Amino acid sequence: YLEKKYNKGFVVEKPVHKGYGFGIEGSLVSVAYPEDNSNLKFKAWTSSLGSNDKYPEVLWKQQARDYLKPAVIEAFGYTPEFTVELFTANTEAPIIRGTLPPGFSDALSEYSDGISIVLTVLSQEDISANETLAARRVYDLVKVLEKMNLFSFSVDYQDSAGKEYDDENRDIVGSVEDILNSMKEGGL
């Protein structure tokens, strides 16, 4: 399945049967990696419903972080600690298959509507002490990310105490214009 989907060789470890029980078929789940990179491990699974894997997410995750770092710096004025989660979808988007673009920016150009990003920024500042500043930073970051033509993204902003200020992009919560209007009404 993997070799046919991505036009390259993979090592697939022994599959484990998961999620089965009385009247439930379950899936065979394996850890796999490219023959040329044993550090790039990902899950692959198959059932009577089909097969799927997490190869693109693993391949592009670190590159996505590097790609998004300038946007975070632009919005915050410094480099806060942040994490990136990357998800690919096979619904209503081109199916990600064949020889994958090696770089995240190339993948974004080719599969933009099939890649979703969750960006979590961890701040050392107390959000509850200045929610206006938190809202401004999230808004600025959303605007910068929109200029990067990301199709689907989410921004979570957390302080060191674990308090969150979050807002998600137009596909999930509302448009950036709605955020801007809310900020204007709030005096930002």
C-alpha cells in the first residue's frame, strides 16, 4: 500500500490488530518508516474500509515549524515557545499521494486545502493580566498566517499557568473580519 501510494520503499513493522471486539472488525496498525530514513516513523493502518497513514504529517511537521517561525516572530516581536501540529485530510481535497514534495512550502503549494495546522504559542506572560494584549497577538498572528495562504489553521495561545486565549480561523469559528470587529468594539 505505502510503496504504491508514495512511489518509494518503506519498512513496515509487525502489525497489531486494534479496536476489535464482538461485531467490530478493527484495524491492523503498524509503525512504518522510509527505507532511507528510520528516524521518520509514522503509523499506518488498514481495515476493510481502506488504508491510511500519517507519513505526510511526520515528513512535513518540523519543516512546518521552521516555515511558521517568522510569522510567530512578526506577530509577537520575539520568539516565544511554540508547537506545530500538522494534519492532512483526504476529504474534499486532492488525495496526497505519489512522490511527495520534499519541502513543506512546496507541499503547501500543491496540497494547501488538504493540510491543516494547529499552532500553539506558549507565553511566559499572564494572559489574564492583559487579555487585550493576548487578543492583539492572536489577531496579528492570524493576519500573518492568512497572508501565507494557509487554508486551514488554528491558533492557541497559553500562558505559563495554562490559561488559554484561543481563536480559530474562518473555517471553524469565524472570519478574521469578525475578530477585527470584536477587537474594535473592545477598544483595540
